[in-house]
Amino acid sequence: MKAFRKLALVSAIATLPATGFAMQAMDDAALSGVTGQDGISIIMDLDQITLNVGIEDTDGFQTGVDVDNDPVFTDPGLLLLTDLVIDGGLRIDLDSGTRGGDGVLRVGVNVDQLKIATGDIHVMPGTDGNDLEAGMANLNTQVGQADGNTRILDSMDINIDDFSMEIELGAGASDFLNITAGQIGTLGISNFKLNDLSGGVVGGAIGIDEIEITGVNLTGTTGSLTDNGLELALGAGMSGIEIAMDRVSLNANAGANQAYLGNVYISGLDLGGTVVSINGK
């Protein structure tokens, strides 16, 4: 009986119109209509990623000039962040197209409740940069030697909510960086403490328990790469920034004797139209 039912089913399928099962090749335009949108989306759930970061100045300070009057540098340094933690959601969308006959790659970055613990920030000895393996080995050595005597900034917590931006690359790009939707909302920073280590001795510190920055809207901000480095033109949305600082202290390392100035408020900060240039030296 079961064999008869299977035979009947196969016979019924065979009698259906052939067009019901016809396979037809689809071009890219038709396929786009099915998938909804071409491009690539990368979604990352950053779950308590921890790392150490070193930014090395391979020549240090200028100490004088040589016989040819060329500058002489010595004692390279290393800006070191220990136990940097990143936690939150990140989405990257890649789309390519053309504008005016030239190709454009658009990279969209969307951040959802990104939390960053900067880690303690130290200033340590660096290398001359001629050997990357030696530089990496020095980084690991300095991480082990970093302590309260080298820490210029205590770890801070930074919270960013609902931030998105677009970056364009290629000959048809209107700008290298184009932030089309950059409303951050409230940017929160907690546990700020800048330490005085002058003379190799741990001294006082400037401390701020909480910093809240509101009204930060990067929409309309553009950036371009020039011979002068990265130039950022801040958009008109950066015109109503307010900063509130809670429990500001100028002797934050005084323990029980710590005293507070109180709270500090800044309103009406207008940075719209400001051009910021970032370059090496």
C-alpha cells in the first residue's frame, strides 16, 4: 500500500505543467529585486574584547642639530593603553556604485551602544622603529612594567549610543569622509583622572567623576586627505554642544583629604564650520 501511494505521488507530479518547474537564469538586476539590495553587511557583536595598544614615537624629542645643521633626535617614546576593553554592537555596510561615471565605494558604520574602557594610559620607552619584532617585544615588556609610577591617565569609561556615519572612497566620491547621520546623543565619560608624574614622582591629579557631553551632532561633517594630512570640516550640527562635569577636583590623589571645586557647566559651544587638521610631525 505504501509503495502504491509513492507511485501515485510521483505520477501526479509528473503530470504537472512543465512550466511549473522550469528554471530560468536571472540577471543581476532581477536578482537585486529578489535580494532587496546589493552589497555586503558585516555585523559584529563585540563581547568584552580586551587588548593592549601602543603608539610609538620612534624618534622622541629633538635634542639638537648635527654638524650639517640637521636635527638630532633621541629617546623614542611609547604611548601605552593597557587592558583596553570594547563591548557593544557594530555594523558595517559596503556598497559600490558610480557617480559621474566614476566608481564609488561607500562604507557605512553603525554603532549601537558601544562601551569603551580606555584602560590605564602610560608613557613608556619606545624603540627606533627599525625592527617591528623588536617593537612588539618592547610593547609586551612595557605592559608588564607599567604601574602607578608611569600612569598619566586612569582608565575611563566611554559610552556611545546610536552613532552612524558613511565613508566614501574612489574617484567618484564627493568627500573621503561624509557623515550623513551623526547624532550621538549623550556621550558619557566617567572616572577621569589626570596624574602629575613630573620629576618621576607621583604627585597630585585632576579628577572628574562624571562628564556628560550633549548636543554632539556630526551630521554634515566631511573629511578629505590632503598633503597636510586629514582635514575635517565639522558640520553645522556641532553648534549646540553642552558639557557638564560632576565633582571636579584638583587634588584627586589626596585620598580622604580630597577637596572638590564643585560642578562645572559649559553651554552654547559652537564648533560648526571648524576645520581640524590631523597630521604626523
